[in-house]
Amino acid sequence: MKLTPKKINFFLLTKLPSAYFCGVRLKKMSTKESTTSVKFKWINQNPFGSMFWAVQGMAAELATGALVMQKIQESGKNISMLVASNNAQFTKKAKGRITFICKDGAKLDTIMTKVVESGEGQVIVMNVVGTNEEGVQVSSFNFEWTLKLKKKK
């Protein structure tokens, strides 16, 4: 079954309800990039009149995670995925609709090939940029994913 934004958003509802109820949604996904968004509202605010940093983090992580899930599915292999670390920079208050784009699909292809061919775990750092409705960057995230071929039992 092919992963689609609709299927991943249903996954959010059932497995990550905090992200779903905060308004995080996968909007687009291709083999090269993915786009998520979240709109500033009461449930995802901080005390300073903007979006809570962790909500931005959920949307940013989904942009990378959706690509990783898609590549694992395409490989046909049983591969584990785990965020080992992340960091972020916040450059402007996040208000309105914030869009997060990860363009690391080609970079991920290279790592997935190494995982499948070598059988060894691999690490990839994927970048996501969050912009407001005016196209101004509000945040940038890096997620370090570890990918490892699961051993047959």
C-alpha cells in the first residue's frame, strides 16, 4: 500500500494524537521532498503569543519522517528508524500557517542504498525549514535519523 498524505495524517490521528490535535498535517510528499504545515491557534500557543516550539518540532519531524517511511516502504526491507538527536534555530515568532519543507529525498536515497547493500546501520541528518505565510523563515530543524536493517529471527 502506497503512503499518501491522507494515510499518514490518519496515522497521526491514531498513533500521534498530540500532533494531530495541534493541527500538524502532511500536505505533499514526493520522492525528493515533503511538506507539512500547522496553523497557529489556541491549542498550540506559547505564553508569548506565538506557536510553541515543540509543535513546530512535531511538524518538522513529520516532514523528515514521512520521507524516511516512504523510502523504507520502497526498499521492501525491514528497516528500523529512530531519531538519535535534533537541533533547531528559531528566527521569528511563528504566527499564522507555518509550512515546513524537507528537500533531502535524494540524500536519503544514497543512505538507504548503503543500509540495504551493506546491512550496516547508517546515520543521516535531514534539514527542515519552516516559513510563515509571507515566505519568511521562522525556524530550521536538523534531525539525525539512524536507519538499520533488522535481522531476521
